[in-house]
Amino acid sequence: MGSRNRCRPGPGRSGNCGTPADRPGPTCGPAGYDRALRHEWAGAALRHRDSGWTDRPAGHTYHLDGRFVTDIEGFYCALGEAINGPGGYFGWNLSALDHCLRGRWGAMPPFRLIWHHAEVARRHLLPGYDRPAYTQRAWGPAIDLHYLLDIFTESSIEVDLR
């Protein structure tokens, strides 16, 4: 399957995870971290990204493990692992997500995203106001599940919530 499906070392890990990017399973990532550390994890995943990889072709199906999507930082970590395997990166804020959805970051749209355990995001990614992890001083509109689904729809990403 190539290097894309190997569990490569990520921030603070040995890289011995064994879960390919194209099937759901236990994550090696920052499930137990608080928001600020999950944000830092996504930044470290960006810095350690292997820029030599090419996108999978359009039409590929990815599996997002949604068990730990309790905030937007958890979403970015889960999406990175769904697209690029454990410790993977696929955005860490809305601007970066938009950039990744244009290709050259592991996935070429259109593609299909099967979001397992979507009920967790339904309970936690709600409209309202939130403080981003990277600045606990500023309040702003929360990024809710419907907003994320709209972004995916605009980018020709089919999302199957399970």
C-alpha cells in the first residue's frame, strides 16, 4: 500500500500504531489532551508533514473516527488522521482547512468522508460562542457541525454521518 498507510511517528509517539488511514480504528493521537494541546498537536502534525506525498485520487473514501470530536480542535486532529493516517495533518483552522480542501495535502476532492460516531459532534459542535484554543481571551462564533458540513458540501465532499 505504500508509505501512506504506515503509522509514521507523530508528535510524542513512536509510530507503532498499526491503523491504516482508510479504515476506522483506535487513534494514536491526542484524545486525552485538552483543547490547547490538541491545537498544538495539529500544528506539530503540520510541521512534521511529509511534503513528498501526493494526493490520493479523487473519489477516494476516508473514515473519520469521531469519538473524540468534542471541540473544533478534536475535529482537526480526527480529520488529519482520517486523511493522512495517525499523526496526520489536514488543517488546524478554517483557513488551513480551506487550503487543504483544494488538494496537495493528501486528498483530492471530490471524495467521500464517512464520519463514524457523528453523535459526539452533534452533541458538542453546537452554535453559540466559543474561545479558540490558541487564544482563550477572545470570544467568537463557534464553528458548529452544520458549518463544517456546509464547507464540505461547497468543496464537493460527500459526508456520511454514522
